[in-house]
Amino acid sequence: MSFRVVRCASNMVISYFDYRYLKPSPHGFPYTADIEPTNRCNFRCGMCQTSVWNRPRGDMTFDQFRYILDSIPTLLTMQLVGMGEPLLNSDFFKMVDLAKRRHISVKTTTNGSLLDAERRKELLKSSLRHVDISLDGATAETYEKLRPGSCFEKTIENITQLMVERGSAQTPHIRVWCVAQQENLEELPKLVELCHKMKVDNVGIQWLLNNFGITEFEDKSISARRYSRKSDILSSWHRGCCARS
Ligand SMILES: C[S@@+](CC[C@H](N)C(=O)[O-])C[C@H]1O[C@@H](n2cnc3c(N)ncnc32)[C@H](O)[C@@H]1O
Ligand code: SF4
């Protein structure tokens, strides 16, 4: 058994007891981390706080990334994404590769717009374990309205090709991830059908989170006037799921 395995396993045990009994004075080190490779983005989605930020934007350098990994030798898993489009960082796949060499399992989330043939090839030969691709609509009209800067046709083409090129390989696991909002609620069944057609592994629905305290944010939560019962909202979604099975 390697020294790393022993260290990571004992750290997890310590962290578990910290969490259960010693919350104010932890002794363990992190075994998972969210690392933001960039806070730049090529979209301006209406529900996302990055769209209204006026804070400085930039990329994490590869040296900074290596420094973080050196500082936390107990890491076992990592989400290489934050508020921004991770594939805009030109060192993204180099970072995934370094994480692999440190035996860290990596997940990411992308808007899918930059998954051209070359990046798909890099993604498929990388050690990424799981990739979420955000798709907040089943039609160009809705998707492009919710995600200014996007092109529905291009994103669909990128996902479709990615699935063809990955074929039956087990990794990376590919999931389409959708934030349910007023504008796309009734398209959810169609979105499931579209994902089925593109042969993605899973489709997940995330309810819209609040405005993160940013007052300029438009409230996009689901209209209680329009939907009087929870079942009204969910029935079309449920029909879509049944149609699939
Ligand atoms: C911040 S984005 C970063 C990755 C990439 N730019 C993307 O769009 O997939 C990560 C995820 O957060 C979701 N997201 C953004 N704003 C949200 C909100 N207000 N509530 C819930 N999810 C949100 C996005 O749809 C995306 O799936
Ligand atoms: S693409 Fe992702 S990071 Fe960019 S604005 Fe949309 S949700 Fe936010």
C-alpha cells in the first residue's frame, strides 16, 4: 500500500470525526476541492451572477494550480470549475493531467460552446471522470434567450459529436445539466427527448438558486400565478420521463 493511500485514508477518517464531533477545530485536511480555473466567460446568462460582476477577471495559472495541489496532498476528488467557462483557460487539460498524475479524480461543468473537434479529442483522451454540459432549453429560441452569446445549433452539434466519438467508453461520464426556469419549464420533456437522441448518459434538472445577494438580478423563479399546483409544473416533465422509459 502506498504512502499516499495510507495518508489519504487516515485523513478521511480524521475529517469524518472532525465533521461529526469537532466542527470548530478540525484536524483533517480537505479531501475534495472546487478549483476555479477562470472567472472569464463567453456567455452572459441571465440567471448567473458572473454576468453582472464588475470584478477583475482572469485565469488561474498552471503554477498556481500546481501550488494548490502541492499544498493539499490529501485531495482525492476535485471539481475543476467555478464561476466562468473552464475551457477558456488554455491550461485546462494540462491541469487535468497534473491532477491525474496526483491520482485525483476530476469533474467539470462546461457550457459546451468550445467543444470543437480538437477540444473533444483532448477531453476524451484526458482523465476527466465526469463532465456536465449545461443546456437550458430544447429549442434555439429558449436556449439562446437564456444564454446570451450562445448558439443552440453549435452546442447540439458539439454534444452529439462528443457522444459519437466517446462511443461506449465508460469515461468521461457525460450529463446534460439544466437550470429550470420560467422560460424553459414546459420544454423539459422535449429536453429529455433531445438528450436521449444525442445519447448522453444522464440529464439532470437543477432548480434555480437565489440571486446570491446581487440586487441587479432579475427574479427568474417559477411563477406561482401561472402554476397553481406543484403537479402542474411537474406533470409535463413527468410525461417526458415516462415517454423515455
Ligand atoms: C457557473 S456555471 C460554470 C460552468 C459553465 N460556464 C456552464 O455554464 O456550464 C456552473 C453551473 O451553474 C449553473 N448556474 C448558473 N447560475 C445558476 C443559478 N442561479 N441557479 C442554479 N444554477 C446556476 C449553470 O447553469 C451551470 O450548470
Ligand atoms: S456560461 Fe456558465 S459561467 Fe458563463 S454566464 Fe452562463 S452559467 Fe455563468
